[in-house]
Amino acid sequence: MKRIAIASARQSPIGSTFNYKQDFINESYVEAIFKSGALGYILPFTDPPNALDLLDGFDALLLPGGEDIDPLVYGAEETYSINRDAALDRLQIALVHAAMRLEIPILGICRGLQIINITLGGTLYQDIKREFSQKVNHLRLDIPYSAAHTVKIESDSFLYRAFKREILDVNSVHHQGIKDLGYGLKATAISPDGLIEAIEGENMVGVQWHPEAEYREMQDIFRLFIEEYIP
């Protein structure tokens, strides 16, 4: 089976005697990957120079959702970002560069889409309601497994090939989003208020919603990514 590396998140110790950060990943990512015909492996946190070694032998990289990205990483002044981990940001940026060098495909989900974007020179809205629009509530923590709004999909895109339609219902649990699009990326899905909700670039795809949280409806994202991008 194909082997997909999943970048880990970090958190303070829970129920541990020792005061070490804990690497973790939500099992829904692993389950969605497995149901699509591949195996997911969590990558440990380490220093960015080790990114090439971390990806050695893997067929693809998945960048999952998570906390806000430190705005200093993409050259912006901090305004509304919270729960930042700049060390994790730097590692995941290094993983994107390593994947590009190794020519292995990347799938970014929520924060993962944002990591791809800033790695390629893009920027973010640190809080959509304050800096962009209040027409759509993108932070629907009350319904993380259900449709929160629609997105309009570009007809010439990975997502259109996956779903065969231009309007798609998606969940939405983020308060940050793409402001300036990174070099070489194109927007392939837009929310009703005009926010970029999906991107594509050379050998990479990113979505702002969480398909793993409702993978029964969104399974085709994982399935088609594996079929199209992993030889």
C-alpha cells in the first residue's frame, strides 16, 4: 500500500508525569487515508533541517488542521492570531520544501492549506471577521461534522473531478484564511463571501474545510488524491 506521511501537531502534556510536548494526530486522518487505499504515518516533531529525512520513503505528505500560524513566519505583524507554535510552523514549512524537492505530492487540510500558501509566499487574514468579511460565519465549532456553507468549485480543477459539480456543501471551523495567494497557486473553490477555500499548485492540493471530519461524504478527496497524485 502507498505510504502517506502526516505532519504531527503538538500540545502540552496531558496526564503525564513529564513536562514534554506531545506529538499527536487525530485518528480521523489515518482512517480516511486507510479507507482510500493507503496507510498514514505520523511524523514526529523535530528540527527543520531533518525534513528531508522525515519524508524519506514516503509517497505523499498530508498537512493537517491545527492552531494558528505565527504571523511572524510570513512577515506580518501579530494582530489576531492565537495559540501559536512558531517552531511547528517552521518544521511544516520545511516539510513542504522537502516534499517539493523530493517531488512527492502534498495534500493540505485547513491549517495545511495555509502552510502551503505561506511557504509559497502568500499571506493570511489573521481573523476573517475583523479583516475580511462577516457575511459568512467560517468558525462553526457548533457543527464541525455538518455543512456550514457552500463553496463554488472551478470546473477545471481536482475538486471538480472528485465531485462532478460546481457547488459543494462544506463544514467550516477556521477563523483565518488566505489573503494573498502564494506563487504558482490557483484558487479552485470560493465561499459565498469571496474567501479562497481550495488551492492547487504543482503536485499539491489544499482545502480549507475538514474532509476527514466527514469522510463518508468527502472520501473522494482522499481517494482521488491517491489515485491521481501517487503513481
